[in-house]
Amino acid sequence: MSVDDKLHYTPCKNMEYECLTIGTDQQELMRVDSYIQGADALRQEAIANNNFAIADSFYPGVRMAISDAYIVALVRNFQGVIRDFFKLDLRTIKSAASKYSIVTSQPEDLKLMQRIPHFDAPSRDSLAVIHYLCDAPDSGTAFYHHDETGYDFIDRGRLGNYEQSIVTRFQDPTRQPAGYVCGGTEDYSEIASFGAVYNRLLMYRGSSLHSGIIRPDYNFDPSPETGRLTITSFIEFS
């Protein structure tokens, strides 16, 4: 069956989801387990095609295109949650895209902003989504509170103050963190974490401070068959 087949994107009969608010700022987050019936087919497509390339963005690894049918179904499947929980109007979607993704960048190759929790866009009118097509219980995604500013998310109103805090804190290279953030640090407190469970999906605002959980023993396996295979999506609203 083609990955364009709509049946692949039908939610599993045992799908469970939970809408949460986390941190001081009570940021919205949805956790979904046993998401779609076609997870195996999507994983097999990634293994068969295996045409990954170094990401041309902030992402620390490799990415590969996926059918637009995926993001169309994602929005359709969670339209009620997007409208009622995240309070976003589907009629104002400006852009939406998904890609297969695998973290492969070695710790010593990371730029500073990849070594601290990040946000995907300085706007609460955006949603980021990660869908795990792997079981990696020691990996996953964590969310953070920036202790100096007190921020759990960064929007345009907070961006200048947050950037100034980062510049001041890390202008001395000896004070910069090494490798991937994992757990709380001197500057950030972890407020929530979710393990990488096969066919689990997380949806959260693109402005939320977060980071992949990449522990020191992570093997940076680039294979979609044995590596940390995910589908990452970003939806921007006007």
C-alpha cells in the first residue's frame, strides 16, 4: 500500500491522548500514544527509500521528505484539539510541513544554540509535532524553564530579553555547555519529559523551550531501521 493511502493515517482503535499544561507558563502540550494504523508502513518507507541528507536548518541531524498526505491527515485528525485546546484557527494556517528526521550530529559539532534548550519559532501561533517511529526509552523530548528570565516559552515580546540573557551568560566560551542538554542544568530547569515510544506523538507550541533527550551513550545511528527515527512537523498560523 502506498504511503499516500488515507487508511495509513487512520487513528488506531486503542489511541490514547492527554492534553496537559506544563511549567510556570502552563504551556499546552498533547501526548498521544498508539497514534496511527500506518506507523509500520511509514517506517518501512523510510527504510526502503533511505535518502536522508544533512538538515538545512537548526536540526542536528539528517532529514528526508515525506508525503504531504501525512501533514494533511495530522491536521484533520487533531482539528478539534488544535481549535479547542490550543485555541488556533485552522482557517489561518499559513504553512505546514513534515519530514522524517534522525539525530546524527556529534556533540562536538553542535553550535551553541544546539547545546541549550531551543524554541522552533518566537510565536505562540505555531505548533511543533514529533512522532516517534522508534522505541528508544532512554531518549525522547524534554521541556525547560529558563531560570534567569523565568520563561518557559519565547515569543516576540520575550525574544530580545532572552537573547540578551543568553549573550551575556555565554559570551565567555568557557561558560558554554558541552554537548546536548540532558536534564536540568545550571541555567535551565527541566519541567517535563517524555520517552521515545513507538507510535507516540507530542504536539506543543513552537515557542516552547525544549530539547531532544540525547544521552552520553547515544550512538548517533543514521539508519532509519535502527536509529532514532521520527517524523517532525511544524504548522504556522497567521
